[in-house]
Amino acid sequence: MILGILMGDGQALYKQKQLLDGQSEALDGLQLLNKLRSQALEEIRETLQQLAQFGHEQQEEFLRRQKQLQQAHDLV
């Protein structure tokens, strides 16, 4: 009887270890996902900054050319 109880306890400990191993693996996966998400967000921020800068430069160029056209029109 005692041997059966000990074997049962061993089985319970084994299953508990499997559960802990699975939780540890899941946590590792979540940490990797979080790292990848952070990297993706940083890349998105950089891209948005580049697009904003490009848009600003395009607007400046547009205004410069619009002014040139207005000046040419005023001369005519």
C-alpha cells in the first residue's frame, strides 16, 4: 500500500513537472513574441517618421514651385 502511494505521488510530481515545463515554454514563447512586437513597433515608428519627413519635404517643394508659378504669372 505504501509503495502504491509513493508511486502515485511520483506520478503526480511527474505531471506537475510536465505542467511547469509547459508553462516555462509558453512564457519563453510570450517573451519572444513581445520582443518581436517591440522590434516591429520600432520599425513602424521609424517608417512613420521617414514618411512624415518625406511629406514635409514634398509640401515644401510644392509651396516653392507654387510661389515660382505665381511670380511667373505676375510677370505676364
